[in-house]
Amino acid sequence: MKISYYLKSTSSKGPRPIFCRICYNGNKVKVYINEFIKPAHWSSRRQRAIENRSFPQHPEFNERINTIDNFIRTTFRRMELESGLNPPDPKKLQEAISSKLRPLVMKAGERGEFIKFFKKMIDDSKTGIRTNHRTGHAIHINTIKTYSTIYNNVLLYEKEKNIALKFTDFDLNFYNEFNEWLIKEKNYSNNSLGKHIQIIKLVLNEALELGITTSMKFKNKRFIVIKEQTDAIYLTEKEIEEIYQLDLSKHKKLDKTRDLFVLGCKTGLRFGDFKNIQPSEIKDSFIMIRQAKTGEPVTVPIHPTVKKIIDKYNGILPKAKVNQVTNRELKEIAAMIPSLNEEVELSITKGGKKARQTFKKNELISTHTARRSFCSNEYLAGTPSLSIMAISGHKTEKAFLRYIKVKSIDHAKIIQRSWEDKKS
């Protein structure tokens, strides 16, 4: 028996699915193995990922291929023994392997095929069978939660419309009707609509790449992911310092929450990262961690304020409460700062209508405010965007500039400062 691995030929420039061909006694069996990789990272000769720095996940990736290879050989031997040392039937061998590697088997055009495939994607993401095709790492739990929310909404949409979606149903009619339903029934914002379409397109693309469907209707240029730049707040350096200097001796339960938040404001790390910093990740003047969301390593310089916080806890930072509780406590802390009682006006398109609402700044603070504050303040201080992006994880400067929240007056001050620098 010979097992060979190949990349599926597609017009996509991104990661391609891998399939194996099992040859024995004149029989050929083809099975997709639920792994993806970019052609630049694949060695056709070795039939494994290239082992170099351009694809740092190659050890884990190749180990998964080896595990699959062992499973196929074990399955083949088992079936050979069960048949009295006769070669397995090709169709039965394919079914036995696919039931493990791709347990979802559907006939083209089957009613409800989309929701079945979507559910399979979620289950495989939870168990680790399905990984991030860019990094090779496990799908983040928050991403899985997003999948589940959108899956449940599609299920509800099917129930209310009395339909069972097939892959061929995802055309412009579906796009318009589903968005209208999300607006009228869910009162969602434009960005929530966009997130639903983004994930639906992800599911459809994966089904297309795996050969489960051939429908390209969702590739229509009008089947777009809506994105609206939203208003959001950040804290100035002065406001962060006010929070840090706040006397919480009578509010001990808030003390640790405050310290971790300020640490986030000075490191730019996501809540999921700064809440779990280990002593071994604090080295000399840097925090060196692997980001939970992306799996990418990042090195953050330790700000003097962060050094004080680390020293306060003798190098062992406290564990944060769950995000919901932390956000509630942050609002409680912010309400003690007089300057954060100022009113801010935010606009958002919700339920298809543009609306403006007024809030107190302390009502809008959350764990994510820390990360946004770091990016905005470092940008205002003149730190090169590329250096900030190395910590924030933004891939393009365009995306980064959309993320930071700097007022027009602040941009004007930056230009004034550059004029003064040129004079000096």
C-alpha cells in the first residue's frame, strides 16, 4: 500500500485543502484529510510542510499528517484482517477513513446540507480536528462562540421561513432577505450583519474547497461583508494615570481589577492575554508571550507603571475575573473619576437606521478599552505604526488606523508638533 498527499488545485491564492491517495492492488482511494496549507509552505517531494521560518507551525502540522498517516495504515490493516487477509473493498475503506477524518458525508443538493456542514465545522473546531488554516493553531474559543451565535440565527431563520438551506440557495436573494430579517427581527447593527455574512462565506468557501459543493453563487460581487466604522472611546494618558492613582483602600475587590486594566493600557495586550501572564513570561525588561487569539509570539516592553504593578504582586500577577464581571467592576471604578463623567455622543446604524446616543464616558469602559487606549496613545506620541502593530496584531496600516480612535484636533496637534520639530 502506498499513501500520497497532494494539494487540491484551486484558483485561490490562499491555503488549499490536502487530499491523500491510497493505492493498493490496482485500487485508488481518494480522501480529503481536513488540513489546509499555502502552496509556498508545501513540499511536493516530501509531501509535508516545508521546515523553515516562513511557516513556524510546520512541526505541529507535519505531526498531524503523520498521525493521519498512521490512522490510515491501522485502518487498512484492521480491515485486511477482518476480511481474512484479503485487500479491503475500496469503497468501504474510503468510508471507514472518511468517517474519522470527514464524518460529514452528504449528497449534492441535500436539504439542510448547509446547516449540517456548519454544525460539523463547529464541532471539529471544538475538538481540535479543525484548526486555523493560517497558523495551524486551535480555533479560539471566542471565535467558536461567534460561530455558534450565527449558526443559531441561521437555524432560527430557517425555522421562521420554513426552509432548509442548500448550498445553491446562497445567492443575492438569500443575501437581501437574510439581511432584512436580521434588521427587522434582531435589530442588529451593520457590523453585526457584516459578521454574519463573513462567517457564512467562510463556511461556503470551506465547503467549496473540500469539494462538498460546486456552487459559486455567493461569490457575486454584491454578496459583500458590510463594515461600518463605529465610534468608540479610548482613555488619555492623564485619565489612565487618574485610574492608577485612585485610592481603592476601601474597595479591595476592585484593586486587582484596576491594576490589571492599567497593565493592559500600558501593554496593548488583549484581555485574554494580560489576564494570564505567567512569571516565566516576564523576562528582564520585556513580557514575552504567545497571543491566545492568533498563536503569534509577541514581545512587549515593560512600562515603568507596569514594573510597579508587577513588583506589587512579587512577580505573580493576580488572575482576572471573567470578562463580564471585570467590565462591571471597571465601570464602577471609572464612576469614581470625576473627569470620566463627561458625556460623549456615539453614532451607530442599528435596525437599518442611523442613530446618535449620549453616554457618560465611564459607562463605555470595558476590558477592550485598555488595548484601544494603548494603540491610540502610542500613535499620538509618535510611535511608528509598524511598532504598535507588532503588538496589536493588525496586519495592515489601513486596518490599524481604523482601529485607533483619534479626534481631528489630535491629528492637527500631531502636524503642529511635526512643524515644531522641523524648526528645531
